Amino acid sequence: MATLRKQYAVARPVYSEDSFAEDHEKIYRVRKTILDHVKEYLTCDSKRAKNAVLSLLPIIGWMRIYRVREWLLGDVVSGISTGLVAIMQGLAFSLLASLPPSYGLYTAFFPMLTYFFLGSSRHISVGSFPVLSLMVGAVVTRLVPENGPPANITGFEGLTPDQQRVLVASSVTFLMGIFQLAMGVLQVGFMVVYLSDTLVSGFTTAAAVHILVSQLKFVLGLTVPGISGPLSLIYTLEKIFVQITSTNICDLVMSIVIMVVVFIVKELNDRYKAKLPVPIPIEVITTIIACGVSYGFNFEKTYDVDVVGKMVSGYESPIAPNMEVFQESAVEAFPIAIVGFAVAFSVAKVYSIKHDYTIDGNQELIAFGVSNIFGASFRSFAASTALSRTAVQESSGGKTQIAGLISAMIAMIVTVALGFLLEPLPRSVLGALVIVNLKGMLMQFREILYLWRRDKPECVVWVGTCLGAILLGLDLGLVLGLGVELLTVVFRTQFPRCSVLANIPGTDLYKDRKDYLHILEPKGVKIFRIPSPIFFANIEFFRDKLVEAVGFNPLRVLRKRNKALRKIKKLLQKKDDAITERGVRDLVDQMTDEFCMNVEELDLPSDSKDLPFRLDWSAELPANINVPRVDLHSLVLDFSAVSFLDISALKGLKTTLKDFLRVDVDVYVVSCDAYVLEKLRSCTFFDDEIVTSMFYLTLHDAMLHVLEKHKGKSRGAVLADTKL
């Protein structure tokens, strides 16, 4: 049964831009100058001061509405659960950063202390993130290789290799924090929009592959030096397979058992998360059991298992970053800062939407910048957030960052009092925990088929970013991914899908004529639509597509007409008797090509005023006059999707419109954006040939005008009867 639809009928005049301006007075707004904006920005009053404080310290906002009875218990439970996960992940991810495991606990503690006050997200868990840890580890490995002398840096004198690595990691993190803080102060948080979900997905998948390969040496119990730079993944795999026969069976068995158990329990957590009050902390349970078994059976000596070893008890005094490390790592620190912020902001945005509160990208940059600077001063490495850890904090009842503060306290307790209990923990267990937590990122490979079917350019971005990051390294891979992404944007705008529109009979709707069976296309009228901005890179494409749509090149037609007209005039000058239109055929037979015309003269409008008869180019012409026939009398350009024009495109558009007008084709521009129209006026686009009366408010307005002007010539009775 057909659905009854509401109908509407509007009676109004047919409006061009000129007639609409006559009937409706427009308000001309005075736009602020740059100086006005600067004055407004620097003006301070009590209200702005209060808003600035609330923006800089978001804790004030949510503390004022904190519901102690309803939220405190959930925050405490969530904080303890998240703290246990953060400890395990901190220990495991420190291996990715090529640092002793105890420094992973520092990252779970110090950055959270400042984010508690400055962060605008109430749910993310601040701490180590595997991708950032790996990117920091690449710098650490480059400056302090496991085999070979360290880089020639003055600050390394008198330090052990581990201390040198900690200095490099903390200095890189400090510089990363400076970049983030600077971007936050300069209000450039919008930069994260250039990292699309597709790019981030491909990048994190490549990072997961790097992490997987980097942990194989721990799982297999092999001694493989860290390698950084392009093709490092290939070289690492080569060294692993060369030593594969030296695999430590005890490490391998433990790793496999732990990965299977943790994987199964995590799947159960996901399946029954609605029924479980708190996810089962399987990482903590397996770590405790592994520590006990390793200590009881003395795995370190009996099976030659590499263990965590001496844990730093308590906290060391702050250190200053090394300026030489700044110089060596500035190129790597900037992408680390961008990736850290992009990941944290995307996760924070998900939970802010879910719990109906707003987050500020610039404030998040400031919060993470200060947190990383503060943490780096106490030897922690790059901090962001991990989706799995944040999911634990939110799903276990966390409402505010009090849960995050409690999780930091848990990490502090382990660092100060319980760290020695983790000394017999096999490093292969940490490697296994890292690998099993990669499931979510590695499963993103499934997106390739989805993207290929839905959006091939997006698929190219994903594959290009992923392959680039895998083969060239994460820093160069990110740059390559950004390049590919920008190229796809350029490709989409430079080669848009132009179309010829036609009317849906009985309506004021116009659709692509290729998409519908029953459409109305009046004879002698073409409606052309370009669905993108017009700028220097696509103006030639626009002109080519327009010529293809109308079926002739107006400039070529104009030149042939002018050549024929010049020949006729030259012959008329040689004849003394009166010439009639019928006599033109006899004259043409006598024409020769003994004369030539200047190309510039050929491009001028045809002037037939001096002829003693009316020359109709659409009528049948003598055989010797080879001028293409133009059956088009009206061309309508739909500019509803044209958001801007640059100067180069404006010149090209003006030339194109004049070419059509000079071959007697009326041109109409419809649905032109007010900003674009204003720019056309300011750039002296209009002259004696191109006038403002060519511009119409809507496509239907222009079509009704065309049909009225060419009544009887166009097949448009149904269209003409359509009410506005």
C-alpha cells in the first residue's frame, strides 16, 4: 500500500539574485578586523577570568557537582581495578620502551597527578600506551644500542647503560610534553582532525605488528638487540629466525599458557560484562601466579629464564632533560606528541559523548603537555591512554578522575613497598601479556575488505599508512600516511563526480539523469552540477567535463563562426550588387583560404551587424561553411556544492562563461553561496557580458525563467506547470 505523504505548495515570484535583492533588503554586517579580534582576546573582566580558571582547571567544574554517596564507592572500586591493570601494563610496556620494568610504574603514577587537576576528561586512564612506548623505544635503541657504543652525548658520561636509556626516554618525553603544551597554548587542538579514523586505524595496526615482533624475543627467550630505522622489522625477524633453534622452552611454554588463559578470560569478560560487577583482573592473577611459580622453582637459575630483576624501591630525585638528546630526537618527539594526543582525545571523546559532557581539545593538549613534562622530570616515559585500561575504569564504575587518582596511589604503593615481590617475574610473562592485549589492534586488519567495498580511497589510506609504518618505521609511516590522506582529499576535490541533472516530472526536484527512468530534460537546456569547490587544481577538469556534457567546445565553435563570418564579409566587399541571404551560397563557392585571422580576433564575439541580411547559425548553412551546429540555447550551472572559488578558478570560470555567451548560449548560475557571490563582486567578475541577472536563487527558478523565455521551443510543459 502506498504511503500517504504530506504535500506542500508555495506561490512566489521567480527570483533571480537581482530581483530577490530588490524585494528583500539585506543586512550588511561589519566584519571585525584582526586588530578587533586581538583587542577582544586581550580584554579581561571578571567573567572572562572566571571562565579562564574553570577552563584551565576542569577539576573545579566536576568537583562542584560530585555526588559523594552515589559516585565515591564506584570511583574507589574502579580505581583499584584500574590500578592493578595499570601496574601490569606499565611493567609490560616498559619493555617496549627498552627500559627496566620498574620505570613503567613511574608512568602509571606521576602523569596522573597533574592530569587529575588539568584534564577535561573524567574517564580516561592516563599512563603508558604501547604505541608511544614503542616510538620512545625506537629513539632509546638508536641512541643507546644494546650492542655497540652509545651516541656521543656529554650527559652519558659516568652513567650505566640503563641510566642512559632512562635519560633518553625522559628527555624525549619532556620534549614531547613541550610540544603538546605549546600546541595547547597556541590553540591548535584542531590539528587532530587531520588524523582520520582510517589513518589512526592503519597506524595502530602497524604499531601492533611492530609490538608483536618486538616481544617475540621475550616470549622465545632469545637475545636480540634492538633495531631502529627503516626495515627494522625485517632485520629483527631475520635475527630471531637465525636464533630460533636456541628458543628457551620454559619461556615459550609459559608464554603460550598465559596467552591462552588470558585470551579466554578476556573473552568471557566481554561476553558477560553486563553480569560481572567488575571484570576479572586476569593479568594480575596470572602475574601473581607466575611470580610465585618462578620464585618457588627458581626459574632464573634452573631454566635460565630472564626475569625482571632488581626493582627500584621508592622514587628517585628529579632530573633535568638533556639538551643534546633534544637535538637528536626532535624529529621523533613531534609525531610522538601528535599520536599521544590523538589517541587520548579520540578515546576521551567516545566517553564524553556516552556520559554527556564536553571535553576541550586545547585543554587536553595542555593537560598532557604538563603531565608529560612533570612525569619526565621523575624519569617516567611517554604517557597517553590505553583503550583497554580506560574501558576497565569506566565499566567498573568510575565516574570521575578520583578513580584515576586512586589507581595512581595503587601504583605508588607497589613502587614503594611491594616492588620486590615482582623481581622473580619472568619477562616472557610480560611479553605474553603485551601480545595478548594486541588482539583489538590486530583485528583491525578486517577493515581492509570493508573499506575496499565501501570506499576505495579510504582503503588506500589505510593500507598505505599501515605498510609505510611497518616497513619505514612508525614516525616515517605516520608522515607517509598523512601524505596519502591529503592526496586522497586532493584527488576527490580535483576530480569530483560531475553530473547532468534533469527534472523529476511534476516536482521542483532535479536529479542525475543517469539514476532515474522517468525524468524530464527540456530540449535545448543542459543543467550541469559540480559537487566540490572550484580552485586552481580542478578548473580545467571542470571545463573539460562541461564541454563533454554539452557536446561541443564553445571556443572552437566561436572561432569557426568568426572565420566563416570574415570570409562572407570579405566577399561582400568585392561585390557591387546587393547581396541577399540566398546569395550567400553562391559566394561561398568562390571563397578561398588565402587570408588568415589573428587568434585573438577569432575569440571575440561574432559581429554580423554589417551584413545586409540576418545570419542564423542554427539554420542550415552552405556545405562549404563548416561551422558546428549548436542546438543548446540555455546552460544552467548548479553551484549549490561550490563552497569557494580562488582567483585562478575565477578567471577560468569567467572565460568559460564568456565562450558560451558568445555562441548565443544563455548561461545561468544557481544556488550560489553568498560568500562566493560576494567574492565574485569584489573581484570584478561582472562586466558587460557577464551580469548579475544570470544568477538565480534556486535551480527551479532558473528553469522556469528559461521555459518562459523559450516558450514553445522546449519540451517542458510539465515543468512549467510545477508550482513553487
